[in-house]
Amino acid sequence: MPKQMDEALIVGKMERVAARGRADAKRAGLVAGIGDDAAIWRPRSGFETILTTDWFLEGTHFWREWHPPEAVGWKCLMRAASDIAAMGAVPCCFLCGLALPTRLPDKWLDQFLRGMWRASAKLHCPLAGGDTTHAARLLVNVTIVGEVPRGKALLRSGARPGDLLYVSGRLGEAELGLRMAKKLRRSGRHENEELLKKHLFPQARIALGSWLRSTAKASAAMDLSDGLCLDLHRLCAASGVGAVIHAEKLPTASSRFTEAFRKVQRAQAALYGGDDYELLFCVPRRLQSRIPDAKTGVKLTQIGEITTSRQVSLITNDGKRKKLQPSGWDPFRRRIALP
């Protein structure tokens, strides 16, 4: 049987985490990190602070008996950092709250922490503090502190009629990866499928978000965590506008998925699937020439435009206009069922 953790082992392990956090925080320039009642962080002159928090819950966002613990540690930090990217900001440090089951295997926690440290190093975002407690299921809460030049943050509310609408990367691959994970879980298999990569190890588009703010002069942006359709409705509501997108322009899942999923499934996943953590952004039409086909190693695709209608519509492949209802991932409702 796997080694279970007792209270003394948990305390010792958390002290090693704290020691790692203190070393990283000192290199990152925190005034005070782990070791006091609270951390002290000072933004650079001319910058303002960005704050975001995110839950990652066993049974809702991952299955502890199936998902690789290193992927859980990576994803809990990277998905929170995606909000920072969407604001055109950079992460500076993070807080982590852990509620741990008594019978959590020692090895599982070690691998979880390894994944979180890998994400922390990738993001240049050290641990500044947190809390540990007990719960029946594993609960993770991550709060990230970021910074952005004063008055320059990208908001959802900046879209204007006539702006062009873009997305980064390919849409729906995380949703399709989740569907494959469910099949593997039911069959008891644990292969490290290439198709699961985006579901297990998403990437926060930090460099792209900063470029959109500083060089491309995007008018509005947000990250795609709950599906293009639902998140686009949120952006339009914040800006008081509408949008039209073109089905033929949507960057659906790559050819790696063609054997496992039909074309209609890939199209539906691109519209309604969550967990992609790509960026949805708007650019004034006069600045269209600033947007290349790819930036920071990520594909950029113009999928539509902003309108005055206050509705979100889809131009289908046969040229018909279809009104889209706000649908996607919602923790309080059933997610949309793909064909």
C-alpha cells in the first residue's frame, strides 16, 4: 500500500515547502515572504497590482486516483496565471492554500509539489505564503499577485464596434482531452496520451498578453477558461457590444484528434469546451497589420468582429447566421453535451 501521511510528516513536508518558498521569494525581491504572519510585496514604481484567485477541487477539476499529481500541481498554478496573462500583466508571487485528506499518500504530495514548483519556475512566480488544513477531499486555492504598468491593464470592457476579434492557439483541445481522460479512467488505463497534453499541462500566455498590451494595442482581452461562446458573451456584456464569429475561421483541434473525434465534435468543442486558457482579444481594425499569424510561438487567428447588436452570432459554414446563447462550462449547471 502507498505510504500515508501522519500529522508530523505533513508538518515536516510543509516546512520544506516553506524553506523553498523563502529562498525563491528572496530572489524575487519580496520585502518579506514566508516566516511572518503575512508577506510584504512592493510593486515597482509606475506599476499597479493585479490580483486573482482560483480554486482547484478534487472531484470537480481533477480525480486524484487518475490524474498525475505533477499535472495537478502544474495546472492549479498555471490556470490562475492565465487571468494575469489576460490583463497584459506579469505574475510576481503567489499564495497557496491546501486542504489535505488524512490518507493522502506521501508520494502523491511530493509529485504534486514538484509540478507546482515547475510551474512556479516557468512563470518566475515564487511562493510567498499560504495555509494548510485538513479536509475530506483535496482542495487547492491559489492567489497570484501580478503587476502591470499603471493604467495599461487589458480589460474586458474596451471592445468597440468594428474591432476585429482574435483568439490564440487552437480551441477545444482541452475539452477533447478531458473526454479522452474520462474514457481512460473508466477503463482503468493511465497512458500518457499526447492528446491529453493541453488538458493536463495548460500554458498561461504571459508573454503574449504583455505583447498584446504593449505593442499590438489590443482594446480588450480575456482568457478562455469556460469556452469561447460563454466567455465571448461576457466580454461583449462588459463592453456593451455584440459580436459575430465565422465557423470556418475557428482554429479547431489539430489533426492529431481526427481519428478520435468527428469534425462536428471538434467544432462544438471549439465553441463550448472550457479549460483552453487561450486568449480572446480585440484589436481596432486600423491596427490589423500589427497582428502576425503567430506570436511568442502561438498561432493567432482572426475569427470575427465586434458589432453594435449586443448579440453574439455565428456565421455557419453554409453562410447562415445563427444566434448563440451563452453556453459553456458552468460549475452550477450541467456543461453542454457535445454530439
